[in-house]
Amino acid sequence: MDAHAHASVGHAELEIPYNVHPRPDTGVYNGKLGIWLFLASEVMLFGALFSSLILLRTGAETWPRGDVLLNVKLATVNTFILILSSVTVVMAWSHLRLGDLKKGRIYISVTILCALIFLVNKGFEYAHEFEHHNFPKTNNFFAIYFTMTGLHGLHILGGVIVFLYFLGPGAKMWVTEPERYTNRIEIVGLYWHFVDLVWIFLFPVLYLM
Amino acid sequence: MALRRQIRVGSQWMYADEARQALREAMRVMKEEEHGHGHQLPFLRRYVFSTDHKWIGIQYGVTALLFLLLGFCLMILMRLQLGWPGTAFGVMKVLGESRAPGGVLLPEAYNQLGAMHGTIMIFLGIVPLAVGAFGNYLVPLQIGAPDMAFPKLNMASYWCYLPGGMIMLASLLVPGGTAQSGWTSYPPLSVIASAGQTWWLVGMVFLITSSLLGSVNFIVTIIQLRAKGLSYMRFPFFVHAQFVTSFLLLLAFPPLEAAAVLQLMDRVAGTSFFMPSGLVVSGQVLTNAGGGNPLLWQHLFWFLAHPEVYVLILPAMGIVAEIIANNTRKPLWGYKSMVFATVFLGFMSFVVWAHHMFLTGMGTTISAFFQTTTMIISIPSVIILSSLFISLWGGAIRFTTPMLFALAFLPMFGIGGLTGLPLGLAATDIHLHDTYYVIGHFHYVVAPGTIFAMFAGVYYWFPKATGRKLNDTLGRIHFWLSFVFINGIFFPMFAQGLAGVSRRLYDGGMQYAHAKQIAAQTNPFMSICAIGLLVAQLPFIWNFFYNAIAAALGHRDEGLGSNPWGATTLEWAATTSPPLAHGNFEVLPVVYRGPYEYSVPGASAEFIPQNEPTVAEPPRGGGLLPTTAVAMREN
Amino acid sequence: MEKFLAQYMPIDASEHGPYLDRLSANVHWLMLVLFVGWGLYFLYALWRFSARRNPKASYHGVQSHFSTYTEAGVAVVEVILLVGFSIPMWYRWTHVPPASSHPLEMRIVAEQFAWNIQYPGPDGVFGRRDIKLVTSSNPLGLDLKDPHAKDDIVTLNDLHLEVNRPVVIHVTSKDVIHSFKLPVMRVEQDAIPGEEITIHFTPVLTNESGAEGDKWEIACAQLCGLGHYRMRGQMFVHSKDTFKKWLASAPPAQTSIGS
Ligand code: HEA
Ligand code: HEA
Ligand code: CUA
Ligand SMILES: [Cu+2]
């Protein structure tokens, strides 16, 4: 029986069709389509920043070298941490799909842990730069460096908050609607992969080139 | 292929299981009715933090209309100054001594009003009204959905918009005044401007976020929650317009968000993304690092702002199309080509932005590219407008109030659009760039164009939302006065533009030898028309609030019925002002045909709603079909 | 049409001006035809098909492809205007005449809210500029130690040109974006800090009478702050010898700025 019929009216929380099960003719459920669209706009956001970086860099007669000024080692470590965290969300999701909340939660926690380590490292990096009196206003290299990594950091932070929510209060949903809960983890996961991907671009562009 | 029986309940065909479901529903609702409405939502959740798309639409609508009015009032102050430069006016005193000592407006205050007028009209007025209000209220109804796909997100989007607006307003109070670098906020001017600019940027970030949440919601809703049988080519044109609009918002706004962040950094953290080296401002050498590029901002800004202008026009076209189809009592002519034109317009609008920057030192190749794209993008608009014109042919035109506004839209948008052409050719733009010709161009599209379409929409859907029709006589007064005065304001702008009168001039050009004369001849007249236009809004404002309040007090016009205009699209299949937080339809409708089945040859009714089951012609697979309660339809 | 528009436009005193105005006129022809054509159709349709006169609407409406032809027509005309006129004109506009035509060269530096004009002087070379030297008396920061600078001629809001001699202007700005506009010359160029953009044109009329109608001006077309509305300079186009006289009379930087 397709979802039209459950979408009958009158419930205090009226239920929206296809917010759990994919719509037959489109093959996705609402949340998944939503996150893809959101990510499309995120691509435009970071795309604009990357093109700004290119424009400023090509316009400048001298451009500082990231690999000299920045802490490449720490950043490399961070890169691997993020990649790892991307793996762990997938694990979390697949365990939830197998109906194993306990394992799912463990993997979510690991993901959060990775994210926090990443942020702490970033904190060290920033502190290091400030010690050497490198501030956003120092030059356009640091300007773009702090702006982009900062914005990316905020995305990580946002992810952490959402994960914490699903680890704690959000998990209540598991009892009533396990499928929906699993979907939500999948969605956050997609977001998380994107944040990860952005870093994969930021790392070479800022640190190595 | 298996055949399943269907049961007809009223005008609605259902499979047995659906019918059972509906029956259960009906029983439950009846029980509710008996012992008073159960589970009433608390007031806050119902009316303030509502998640119901209809109420959110109404919240958006009233807020946006009030912002429009505010933007208009700011403009009245500017028009007073332009018409009679340096004269003292009592009303100016509202701006305070710092801005208008003794009632004489100061230049910096004029610039503040200008920037705010533009920002408020576009980002707080038209976009929220066209998308937030009409889109929110109508799209789910027109596609037969119970609500938006993400009701909470919908609420969040309104609650990002309102603070954004409030921040903009608050910026009027900060020392040094609000943003004063135009709505385009070109650096370096905007970066060295007073604190108000920072508020402007923060406000923009809120508004952008609001639009992003909204657009995701719209797209998902349209793709996922379409009623059964509602294929894309059965959409009302309005839905297509909103669909494309949402994509424009989704993809064009983020670059502006990026730009806003960069400008914030320039202002707050002292970076120099947009600040070249070696600036000397009023004798002082700026100490920032330099190496930035002011044009970078312009590219990021116009990459948004051109698609933005189509965001201002597409929903308007959608509304006009709906009203024309309904009041000509015939299908839209060339519906298909209109749809494809709209989609094409959407794509093209991302590759024309630099036609706002022809005079920033552009080479032949690049300018050739953007001139070409600009000429190309004018074609779909031509197609849409022509189709609407031709749709009139053969109609039985009812000159209702909404129809009057919708009809006026066509030539008004025509003038606005046509005057875009000389601006789109770089060579002719040399003389016209940044003159009142540009001002005239886009006001014809947005004011007698979009605003008229918005008025048309308000008059047309007011009965759906409230169960009352707006008074017709007042409506006609509102229309004719507005029509006359608005042309009186904007048409002379073309003469001024040709004369080379620059825009954003505090005294309308009285300083300049080449501008003096024409400015003196036209500006007072234009300003008087502006005041007349304001007066012409009073009937509407009264009409709107009187009926809205009456409806809120439960005084409905019972005779009206749920489909007063005899329309075919799904929103009219729902009950009048459908209950909040209870979905839209008792049973989700099923769609059997295209959106504008008026005056169908051989049909018994003069119009056939989209959800009216096919009985006239035999269904595919079945033999001739008796109009009994049970029929065979291929499943 | 050209005449009609001309009543509103400033007189056209440059050599390329008439071409721009003619193109403008042609575009307005296209606009007028479309507007009147559709407009008449529109009014007729409203009269003919009002519900009173035509109570029963036709489901199919127009059958012909007449609109497709008009649309194609519009497209064709636009292509002609674009490829035939606008793009070539832009090419001319952006390509500076060769030195062989010994153009009159100058640099214009905009600032809030005035136009600084620097002529290279007899030696034909612009003097060095250094922002550290900027003072109220030396707004360009000319370095008078530079021999090339000594003979430069610097004026404020006072532009002097020679009739029928190509002018090459390097436009830039000290602070914010301005726009250098000469309405009578059909010339406009944004003055962007950090960039020096070169434009050129040839004045073909003079305005030596100084009569009210002969007042030609530099206008600022881009919002640049509270003084934007009064950021104007005067422009004189001289005949060959009066221009020589002016050059001779104009004080060189050395004396005008002093050191
Ligand atoms: C809704 C808003 C809107 C719309 C739809 C348009 C539509 C168009 N605009 Fe406009 N434009 C603006 C809003 C809009 N514009 C704004 C706000 C600015 C100024 C920003 C600023 O600087 O502050 C601007 C500025 C602007 C410029 C920059 C000018 C300058 O600064 O120098 C240019 C240049 O190419 C341009 C071109 C066009 C073109 C070619 C179209 C085309 O899409 C038009 C296509 C339509 C037609 C060609 C009409 C067809 C009509 C018929 C076929 C029939 C007519 C018949 C009758 C009327 C009876 N616009
Ligand atoms: C959507 C955009 C929009 C709209 C609708 C308008 C509407 C109007 N604009 Fe505006 N305008 C801009 C966008 C807009 N403008 C922009 C972007 C600029 C450039 C700013 C800059 O330079 O940076 C500008 C600049 C601008 C200038 C040039 C200033 C200058 O360059 O110095 C002028 C001059 O006359 C002007 C006039 C008007 C007038 C008279 C209207 C009138 O048409 C207003 C009509 C308004 C109404 C008819 C209001 C109707 C609403 C109600 C009646 C509400 C009722 C309420 C309830 C029922 C709850 N505008
Ligand atoms: Cu300088 Cu406007
Ligand atoms: Cu544009």
C-alpha cells in the first residue's frame, strides 16, 4: 500500500509522505533528497571561496608558501583522522541497518571523538600561527587560510553537535521509528563525507601548493 | 495488467483500501467533533512557531507587505529630497537631527535611505512575498500535498527571515547610521563605511540562510509530495515558476554568503580581500595589507544578484499565468514552451552576471560573451510574454480586480524588459550605465511588474485563505490610481537616463550642467506621483486589514463556496482556509488531467478541476463506462 | 528615432559618439516596434474577447505559429545589433590608437570627491608617484626628485583637451570606486583603485565660448560616498593653438606643488 493512504489527515503531528520510505518513482526519501540539495548549495559556497582564492593568488605578485608557513605534519594527521571518521559513520549506519543500536552508538561516538581531535589539532595550529604573529590581517594568504579553515571548522563543529544529539536525546527515536533514525544517521553521514571532502581539497591547496 | 476496482466518494475515486482508510479517518474526526476539537495545539505552536505551511505563508505575507510599505516610505522621503532638493520637510524629522537637521536631509542620510530602500524592497519585501508567502501557501496545495516536506525547516526559515529583517532595521539606529554604499555594497567604499555596514552583512547572512532552507524545502516538496497522477507537465505554471526559482535561490545565494563573510572579515578582522594596496582615504594612507581585488566582490555579488532578479520575476509570471488562464476561461497558450522557456531562463541566468560590470575595464572577448548571453536570455522572456499575450486570444475575458493587475503586468514588464536591451549591449551601456535609465528599467520590471503581480495574487487567493473576497470597488480604485501614478514616476526616468543623469545623486542632478534642466523639469512631477502612489495604497491597506480581521473574527462569506473563481487547480479542491496543522485535504487528491481544462469542447461543465475523475471519455483499457459508483480502471 | 532621442541626450562632441547614438536609436526602434505591435494586439484582444462580446471561450485559441516568427524575428534583429554593431564598437572602444597618431595622453586619479588630472608635460613622460608623498598640496604624491615629474602638469577638476586630437586617458582611483563620465563625449569608465584602465576618444567639437550651453563637465557615475552628487569637474575642448597657449600657461608641478 503506497504512502498516500497513510498520509491521512488529522493527527496532531500529521505525517508527511515518503519521509521514511523512498517514493517509488523518484527512488529517494525526502530527507535524502534534501541533504543532496543542501550539499549542492554547500558546493557553491566553498566553490565561491576557492575561486576567490584562485583569483587573489593569480592577482598577487608574491604568494607565501603554505608548506613553509604552516604545520604540514599536523594537517596530514588531521586529514587521516577525518578520513577515518568518514569510515566510522558508515560503520555506524550499517550497524543500525542491521538493527544493532549498541554498535551503532559506539561508532557514532568514535566519529565524534575523531572530530574533536581534529578540532583540538586545529586549535594548536591556530595558536602556533598567532605566536608567530600571523593573523588574518597579516596578508591575503593567512586571510584566506583562516577564513576557509575557520568556516570548515564550523562545519565540523556543527556535525559534532548533530552527532551528539543523535547519540543522546535523538536516539529515543530508535524505539519508535528505528528506520527513520537510521535514515537520519545516513543523512548526517552524507554531510560528514562532504565536510571531509572539503578538507581533502583545502589541505593540498593551502598546505602544499 | 490486473484491473482493480475503484469506489467513488463524492468526486473522488479511491481504491478500496484507501476508502477504508478514509472511512476510519472520517469516524475519528466525527468523534473528535463530538467532544470538542481534541488535541488543539497551544497558541504559540499554532500561531507563532507554527509548522503549518499555510500559516507560515500568511506570516511571511503580512511581514513582507509591511516591509514593502516601509521601503516605500523610505523612498517617499528620498523622493521629497529629489523633487525639492534642500527643502525642509516636517516628515524628515522622523530621521532625527543627526540625519535631517531641521528637516533637511543630509547626503549621507540620503545614501542610507537608498541602500535600505533597495535592500528592503528586494530581500525583505518581494522575495519573501513571492516565495515565502505565495510559494509557501500555494505550492503544497497546488500539488495536493498535506504540507511542506520539512515543516520544522519551514518554520526555521521564517524565523531566520524575521531576525534578519530586524537586524536590518536595528542598523538604522547604530551610530553613524546604517549601510550607505548602495544595496550593491561595493568595496572599498563599503569596507571603510561606518558600523551599519557590518549589521547589513550580518542581516544578509540571516536572510540568505532563510532562503536556502526555504529553497531546499520547496524542491523536495515539489519532487516528492506531488499528488498521484500529477506529472510535471500537469503542474500549474505557478509551480514550475516556484520550482525554477528555488533552484536559483539554492545555487546563487551561497556565493553571496561567501562574499558577505569575506567582507565581514575585511571589516572586522582587518583582512584585505577586496582592498588593493596603497589606498589613500581623505589624505590618510590605509594600513591594511592590501593585495585584494575590489572586482572580486562585484563578481560574487552579481553572480547572485542577476539570478536574484529572475527570482523577483518568475513567481510574478507564475501568478499572472494562473490568473490569466482562470479569467480567460481557456488553457494557457503554449504552456509547454512557457515551461521550457522558464527552465532555460533559469540556466542562462547564471551566465549573464557581468553585464552589470561592462565598464569595469572589460576586454572585447569577455564583453562579447556576456553581451551574447544577455541577448540570449531575453528570448525566453519574450516567449513567455508572447504566450501570455496570445493566451488572451479567443478567451472570454472577465475583468476581475486580480485580472486587471495581471493584465497590467504584461505591458509594464514589457517596458521594463525591452529597456533591458540597450543596457545589455555594452556599446549603448557606455552612456546609460549607472544612470536613471537603469533605475527606470528595473523599476518597470519590479514595481508595476512584480508588485502588480503580487497585488493580483493577493486579490485572487485572499478568498482561499480567509473565506472573504476583497472589496471590488476599492480594488478597482486601487488599481487605476496605482497604474497612473506608477507610470508617472518611472517613465520620465528614461528621459533622465538618456540625458545622462547619474543615479544615487542626493539632489537628483541639480549640480550638473547636463542634468540640471531635465532634473528640474521632471523630478517634482515624479515625486508628486510617488506621493499619489502612496495615497493610492490606502484603499488596499484598508481593504486588506478590514477583511482579514473580519475573517479572523469568523465572519466568513458563506455564499462564496470553496471555489469562488471557478478554477481548476488543486488548491481550490481543498476547503476554504484549510484547518491549520491538520493537513490540507480530507483525502489526498488524485490528478487526472492538465491544469487549465476550461471550456473543454463537448464537456458538460464549463471547467473541469484537475482532480475530477475521468468519466466523459472511456478509460484506457475499459469499455464505455457507465457513471456508476464503481468503475474499472487500469491500475 | 535618433533625432527623437537626441532631444533628451547631451550634444555629441566625440568622434565615436554618433555611432553609439545610432546603435541606441536602432535598439529603440526594435523596442518600439515590439511594444507598439504587441500593444495594439493587446488592446484589440481585450476589446474583442471581453466576456461580454465573447461569452464562450475557445479551448484551442490561436492555431497559427505567428508568435514563433516574431520571436525568431526578435532573435535575428538582436544578433544583427550584437554582431554587426555592438561587439565591433566595443573592440574599437577598447583598442588604444597607435602612438603614430600622437595622442594627447594623461592620467586621471579620482578621489573622494575630486578628479586629479596629470599631464606628462613637455617630456611626455609621467613622473613617479609615491603614496607616501601624498599631501593636501600634492594629492597625487608626485615625487619631485624625479626629473620626469618636475615638468608634469597637475590640475584639479580641470580637464583641457585639443579638438580632433585623440585623447588617451589612464583612469584610476586613490580610494574607492568612482566612475569617470563625460556625457557629451559618450565616455564612461569606472575608476578602480589598484587598477589603471586606459580609455581613448577623440573630441570633434570645441566649447571655448564658455556660454551656459557650452558648459561641459566630468561627472562621477558611481556611488562613492556623501559627496558623490557634487563630484564634478569642468572640461574644455580647445582649438589647436588655444590649447598650446593653455599648455604654456599651465604651471608645471615643480611650481604648482613646490618642494
Ligand atoms: C525582475 C527584475 C529584472 C528583470 C526581469 C530584468 C531583465 C533584464 N535585465 Fe535587468 N536589472 C534589474 C532587474 C531586472 N532585469 C535590476 C534590479 C538592475 C539594476 C541593479 C543595480 O545596478 O542596482 C538591472 C540592471 C540591468 C543591467 C545593468 C545595467 C547597468 O547597470 O548598466 C542590464 C544590462 O544588461 C540588464 C539587462 C536586462 C535584460 C536584457 C533583461 C531581460 O531578461 C529582459 C527580457 C524581456 C524582454 C525583452 C521583454 C519582451 C517584451 C515583449 C516581447 C513584448 C513587449 C510588448 C508589450 C510591452 C506590449 N539589467
Ligand atoms: C523589488 C525592488 C524594488 C521596488 C518594488 C521598488 C519600488 C520603488 N522604488 Fe526603488 N529601488 C530598488 C528596488 C526597488 N524599488 C533598488 C534595488 C534601488 C537601487 C538602490 C541603490 O541605488 O542601491 C532602487 C532605487 C530607487 C530610486 C533611485 C534612487 C537613487 O538612485 O538615488 C528611486 C527614485 O525614485 C526609487 C523609487 C521607487 C519607487 C517610487 C518605488 C515604488 O514603486 C514603490 C511602490 C511600493 C508599493 C506600491 C508598496 C505596496 C505595498 C503596500 C501597499 C503594503 C500594504 C501592506 C499591507 C496590506 C500589510 N527606487
Ligand atoms: Cu565619485 Cu561618485
Ligand atoms: Cu542582470
